[in-house]
Amino acid sequence: MSTFRLRIDGRTFRDPHNREVTLHGINVAGDAKCPSEPDQNSHVSQDFFDGDRVSFHRRPFTADDAPAHFSRLKKWGYNTIRYIFTWEAIEAAGPGKYDEDWIRHTVGVLRVAKQYGFYIFMDPHQDVWSRFSGGSGAPMWTLYACGLDPRKFAVTQAALVQNTWSKPEDYPKMIWATNYTRMACQTIFTLFFGGRDFAPKAIIDGKNIQDYLQDHLIAACRHFALRIREAGDLENDVVIGWESMNEPNRGLIAWPDISVIPSEQKLQKGPSPTAWQAILTGSGRACEVDTYEFGGLGPYKSGTTLVDPKGETAWLSADYDDTYYGWKRDPGWKLGECIWAQHGLWNPSNDELLRKDYFHRNPETGKEMDYEYFTNHHFMEYYRRYRDAIRSIFPDTIMLCQPPVLEIPPSIKSTKDDDPNMVFTPHYYDGITLITKKWNRLWNVDVFGVLRGKYWSPAFAIRVGETAIRNCLRDQLSAIRQEGEDYMGKHPCLFSEIGIPYDMDEKYAYKTGDYSSQVSAMDANHFALEGSGAAGFTLWVYMATNDHFWGDQWNGEDLSIYSLDDRMLPSATPPGNGSKSSLSPTSPSYSQSQTTDASSVSPSDLKRTLVSENMQSQSLRSSAEDTDEPGFRAAEAYVRPTPIVTHGDLQEAGLDLKNCSFTLKLTAPSATAENLPTEVFLPDFHFPQGHVDVDVSGGKWTISTDEAEGAPIQKFRWWHAAGDQIVTIKGVKRRPGKVLSPEEEDGYLDQYRERICTIM
């Protein structure tokens, strides 16, 4: 049996030498949500509905451009990539029509990633089902298969889509996510997960719409996996796992009463219809619906508005050419009429709601259902089918199970689904910061505690002061991880999405270069991750094309850690083999003393050594308040030290950014072998050579820079004894988030020039 590059050991990941691996990752890349031919980001309306003739052949970027992106991410300390792809990228042209050119392109990009040593798991991404319902994921033809007409979503408000917004630049921030509770998504996800139960008349090509959609999605992913397997050099070496589905949603399944908004619906923004009102407006009826704004304590009603489609309907007309895609719809499924009216939920002749609890009971048993029932039955049925399809290609691959966001995980502990080769992959965002696009240093809310009924009143969930806020975020992530273990069994927990908006405070940072709010928010999120006990994370998100105007080029979001309009951190350490080590390698314990060895630079290395990313020569004005110079985009907070491999069990690791002090605690079963030390990524921005203090409980250590995996990485390597061990590494304190003053910038240059002179 071959040796796996990464394996699961209970709650942790291990390398072939049994060292614990910490997955320090990033989502790559958000660009994959939208086609490249034509270049149709979510603010582009031209030819939007020509969705059968699009391709993703340059997404997330070309193979030629890939080295620049992967080397950048490697230098920032990332070792893991959640690789974003969409069903639409595989099967846009129609059912069963796979884009082999895109698959070959993707295999080429993965081969480039292999050169940089990344662990990659594949993410079949979706947001609110499809680009044509306001997000990303499924091909356009799936909406037609469901009997829906996406061209009528705007007038009926069945979905709020930026591509069809009158002024895309005015598309309300974060309103895209409310599409989960609008008519199009509610209908499609109900059909996808529960069509057999709730829409038995929805038969297409002899299958219920549930099986038709699931069969096509799973077959497309399986075909993609097969092509990766056939490539011959990617399995296990690069692609180590497959995630189930990004942010699955129940639609209307288990809703107790569609005539009211359920209490658990925490996101309301803009026009907020009940599901019943959404069904009516989707069928051309006018309704007065409540409108909401989102404040610090959540949504609040701001008024009402009339939604009047003037007789237009979101359902395909009876005279639609249903032969276009080659399927055959059963005569019992009538076009031109709401699918829920056809199943007796309401009477379109008088608009009477007949069965407001239609989705609340199992139609076979009559048993009441809730979200937990949906997760354990409908979601898990899909997950098993997807898992088995991928495992038919990669029998030993790691499966990353992502249940519905912030819902109780499936109860599979000690069942046959308690797979030892599975990872629990929840998502978490600080909702108040994400929706309001402000970092509130004064107070925040324990949202997860509120959702789990921890407090008699939400007022008791408020946390006051930045320290309390940071601890609150940490405790929420820890509680999510523990809940996953309680319900799913002992598995690694990897937060596959977490991140912050960069366009805070009306884009103040873009006007001033002052990213201190973003640094505080990003540092708080990383503090929470480091203290949660999770085995890793993949930050949301890296975008190759982010800019200050359109952000992530998708629905007004702006969460990318990289932007074309911002600078990257300067480096105080040139690439090469320069190293520092403990003063006495033979001593059983070591002080903070260090020696400095000059690395050698040959004429061929010199140009690379002086690349612009490593050294900024332009002086900046002293105050970030009166400059339009770009800042470092809070890189001070996300480019941070992290364990790479740990000999033994990692007990604790984290950065005190304010004091630039990193601490790692571990328990080792034995002394480290000479060729298998504990290794830590040590960013030279915070820890420039010659300005680092190290305090260890024992053993010997070195700090050196090498390019073993395609990019210059500074690492701390530690050879220690068995038992409990601790190391503290202190670097250079910086002003958080501000543009560097001329003195600071010159200081970096002086360090760099001094280093070069020493080398020469």
C-alpha cells in the first residue's frame, strides 16, 4: 500500500513520519465563480442569459499565471488550498455535455500547484444555487429543468441578481445571501433535496427532479474526479480530499408555517417576503411585504413595500419549447403553473393558502420535521451518494463533510457514516462585521450561543470590549468544533470558510491606506482559530482580480486578502540560505542568544533577491490620514507564524500580534530525529533576521530561509526532547494597519541593504 502524504489520526492530520500537520489554508480562487469567456463577473449584464455558451477556461487563472499566485501564497505561509470549482464550469452547455477543455486546464493548474507543495481539497462551490439566482454554482439549464424562467426573476423578485440590477454598482451589500429565502432558491433546494417527498409530480426523463438534479451534479463531479485520476500524478500528492457541497440549504423543507417568517431566519435585508408571499409574487400577484435593515443587533423592520410583477410569472410559460435541452417532462408536470399549486399547497383561482404546514411533515409518516431532521435525512442521503461516487474513483480519499451552516451537525457518531477518513468542515463568519462592514471594538454578540438557546435573552449574549469580543469569537469556534465531535464523532475540524470584509467604513482604508480596522478584525479571527482546537482552516478568499471599486468582482463582496490596488508586505530577509541558530547546538537548553550566518548570493540570484515584492523603495508620507497611498491590506494580521509540522501533539500555538510574540506548546512522545524536527513558518516581516529572540524549554533550533517548495520561506526548526515543550519567539512590534512612515520604510531598506552588503 502506498504512503499517503496526509492521513487522519483522530482529531488531527499526520504526515508520513507521524508528525502532526496544521492545515493553514486559503480558498483559491473566488474568480472561479464566473466565466472567463465571456469575462462575465456579477456586475456584467451583457449576454447574461446566454448561459449555455460560456466557458471557464481561464479560471481561476491561467496555468502560465499560476506560479505568480502560488508563490505569493506560499510566501505568506499557506500550505493548503480549498480549490473552488463550479458545476457550471463542467456542464454549462447542457445535461451531460462536459467541458473537457476546462478539465484539462484545471489539471494543468493543479500540476503547477504541485510544485509548491500544497495540500489541495476540491470544493464543488455554490452560493444560492446558481449565478442566475444571484450566486454561483449550477448551470443555467438546471433552472429550466425546475420549470423556472430566470429572465423573470427580477420583476417577480424571485431572486435579486446583480447582473440584472438597474445599476450594478448600487446593488445592496450582502443582499445576495437573502436569496436563500426568496422564491427561486427556496423552490430549487426543496426540489434538489426533497423533490420525491414534496413534488412527486415533478418527473423529467423518467426521474423525479430530485434524482435528476442530484444524478447530474454527482456524475459531473465523478467525471471530473476520473479525469484527475487519469492524469496520473495528482492523486494524494496534490489532491488529498473532496468536500461535499458548499453551504447546502434546506429550501422550504421542515418549515412549520410558510405564511410567517420563522424565528430562526436571522438574515433579513431589503424586501423580506414570507415564503407564501414569495410564492404569490413568483406567480405574478402583487404583495405588500415588509422591508428590513440590518443593525448591530440583527435585522429590524424598516417599513413596507409593494412588490408588483404585473402578471409576470417566474414559472416557464405553457408554450415554452421544452425540447431545447433534450429532456422529456412528464405530462403530469404542467408548465405555466406553480409547482406547489400543482401539489395542492394553494389554490391559484382564488389565491387561498390551503396547507401552510405542507413542508413541515413527512408526507409518508406524517411526522413533524425540523432542521435536524432535514440534515439527518435529506442532506445525509445526498452526502452518501456524493461520497460513494467520489470514493469509486479515489477509494482512500479524505471526504470533507459540510453540513448546513451553523445548524446542528448530523447525528452519525458511532454509525457506519462515522467514517475515520472524514473531516468536519463548518463555516463561520462574524456576522455583525460581515453585514455592517464595520469592526466594532466596543461590543459584539455570541451568535452561536443565541442559536443554541444558551441565553434566556439575547441581551445576555452581548460581549463588551475588544478582549471580550476576541474571546467570544474563540469560544464560538471552539463550541462549533466540539459540537461537531459530539454529533459526528472524533474527526479533524477544519473551518473551510472564515474571513472579513475589507471595504469597511465606506472604504476608508482605500482612501487613506489605514487598514487598522481590518488588521484588528483579521487578527481577532485568527486568534479565535488558534484557540479553537481546530486542525486547520482555509481563509475566505484569494482573488486574482480584486480591485478597490468592484472588490471580489462578485455581488459587491470584498473579502480577498489580495488586491491589484494594494501593496504587499515588504520582506526584510532576502531569499537564500541565510540562517540563525541557537548558540550552542550541543547544550541541552538554550538562551535567547543567536548567531547570524550570511547567506551567499550569486550573480544569477541577485536579480531575484532584489525583486520589487521583497523591497519597496518609494517613500510614503508620514501620516496615513492624508495619503491615498495603498496599504498592506491587513497582511500584518494574516501573514503570521504557524506550525507546519509538529513532532508529537500540538497543545497550543498562537501569535500575540500587538507584542509580536509567538508561543507554541507541544507534547512529544520521544526526542526528535535529526531529519524530522518540528517546523514553524516564521514570516520575516514580523521576524526579520537579526531581530528575533527565541526562548525554548530545551533542545536546539535554527531559523533559515529556503526555497524547497518553489518560494522563499523562513522557517523555525526545533529539535527537542520528549515530554511537554514550549517555545516563545519574539519579533519586531509594528503599528497595526498603517502605511509605513518614511523612517520605517527606510528602516526596512537599511536592513535589506545591510544584509546585501554582508552577503557581498
